[in-house]
Amino acid sequence: MQLHFHKYHGAGNDFIIIDNRMNLFDKTNHELIARLCDRRFGIGADGLMLLQESAQVDFRMIYFNSDGFEGSLCGNGGRCITAYANHLGIIGKNTRFMATDGLHEAEVINPGYIKLKIADIHDIETGKDYFYLNTGSPHYVQFTDSLKDKDVYTEGRKIRYNDRFQDQGTNVNFVEFETNGLFVRTYERGVENETLACGTGIVAAAISAALKEDSDRTSYSVRARGGNLVVSFNRKNNLFQDVWLEGPTELVYTGDIKI
């Protein structure tokens, strides 16, 4: 069987996207999904997404980590699949779609720049040297200095596999304040490595920065290794609403692979 796919990235966070409205792709085949995401023996990506039919909204997004198993919300994935739906002609400038954590809105500023609305954020745990919150995916956030020199793989893995998080896992974000915003590097569960950007992690970093600074800011510019994004929100004490993640998306290539 020949599988047609599109490869997208959002700030270096890359994805295989498949139009599965005809339900021809076996989403229970975890070994196949992991092989397709493998950078040596497959197409190569941080994750794989299926665009599915939905009776209630424009489409449904099903996201798999590169380990082959379904994951929680992927923010950059949500932006990329919106760009893909626009490319297919399924949607226009605005869309509503379902993801694993519920309904999302997105806006196509242009095919290379997408805004995604994130669900309201609350129940934020503030520790001695960290923040822990859910932005559609669970995120541990730690502020640091000299982030460009940090061994994110080793330090992130220690936290992801500690006694508290070992079973369910967590994404781990290291954040540094910069003159014009934030610099963020993320160790992602499911990928089990650092990625060039993580959308929900960047949102978690911006929310944590607002709490740490306790300022009236309503947006942050965020630099990831793969590109720049913007997070905006409205804040009422520890409740964050109207949270939007925006930034670049790019169609890298299309192809067919025998499976």
C-alpha cells in the first residue's frame, strides 16, 4: 500500500500529516507510526498526525508522538494541521477542530503563519524552583541562566523519569529571560529528546514567566531553537484565558511511502 503524506514544521517542530478522512490508515499500528517517524528508517518527524472527519466541527486532529503512541495536545502540531486543512481547502481563514483535550479555534493569518487558541489554564503548581501546569499537555518549567550551554537532554530526562513523573511522564522546559522576551528549550516525553520547539511548552513558559514576574504583561515573545513564537493571554489572578499561540508553519514536502 502506498501512503501519501505531507511533512510540515512549526518553528522546527516537525510532523508527518495524513489525510485520514476515509479511515484507511490503521491508527492502532504503533510500530508503523514509530517507524514512519524514525529519522533513519522512515520519513522522520517529532510526531504524526491524522486529519479525521468530524460531524460537529471542521475536522478532528489525532496526534501520535514519535514513539508511536497517541499523545496529548501538541500546540505546534495544531498550528500545522490547521495550515494543512487550509491547504486541502477544508477550511478558510478561521476554523474549529477537536483535539484530545477538546475544542480548539485557530486562525490562518496566512498559510505560513497560524494562531491557535489554547484551553483556559488554571491549577498551576508553584514550587520552590519550578512551576507545573497543564497547557493541553503537562509541563514542568524551570528558570535558569546560560541556557544555550545547558545539557537539556540529560537534565530534562532526570526530571521526566524521577519518582513523581516516571509513570505518566512530563515535558520539561528550561526558560531564560532575555531582553526581548524568553528563550525556551524543551525535553519532550514521547519523543524522549529535546525538540527544536514545543508549542504547549512555550505556552507553559510564558504563563510561568507571568507568574514569576507577577506583572501586567499580556504577551511574551519566545525564542526556541527552531524559530520564534508569540504567546498572548488575559490573566485573572492564577486563571489564564484567551490564550493564543502564534508563529510560523511551513510545508516541507509531500511524498508517498510504501507501507
